[in-house]
Amino acid sequence: QNQLDALVALRFNNGKFTPARSPKFTEVLKEKDYFDEEIRRKIASQFMTYSLQNDERLRGLVKRSAAEAIVFLENNYLTEYDDLYSDPDVIEIYRNFLIKYEVDNLEEYLKYLE
């Protein structure tokens, strides 16, 4: 259920996310072993690619993309937090998640979480 929830949230929040427009993401999602660390890294990296608006990376979208990836990969909805955008504990969860999965362009994303 968590994986479906994360993909629905991604689609709802980003009109550019469709299987036809997202061939790399779709390819990764077709992998069978979501416990494989490299596949998990690729999934996390693909979620993070949706942090752009008009070719500009936005701080809020970096956080939302990280939150959606956390739901997908770790089944953690972060429901114990009221503020997913500025709570320092949540920001630390995002940072640790991105570092754990060594997402592509890690340093760039971390700048948006400072």
C-alpha cells in the first residue's frame, strides 16, 4: 500500500509524472527485487528528479520528493510530525535518507536541506 500511496502522491503533485514521460522511473519500478540496495538507490534517485519546477530546483519540492521516496521505500508516512517542511527533525530524516541511499546528485539535494 505504501508504494501505491507514494506513486499516487507523486502523480497528484507532479503532472509530468506518467509512465510514458518517465521511462527511467518506469524501468526501475519494473525491477522485481525492491530489497536490492542498488534498485532502492535508483528508486530514491528517481523520486528526487521530480524536485524541479520550470527547470529550477525548489527547496519545497526536494523535501516533498524525499518524503514520497521515504513512504515508498521505508513505509514511513512521517505522521508523527505536524510540519514536513521546516521541522528540524524531519529535515534530518530527509538528509539521512538521501545519504543512506546515495542518491544521484546527492550534494546538490543536500544544499536544499540546509
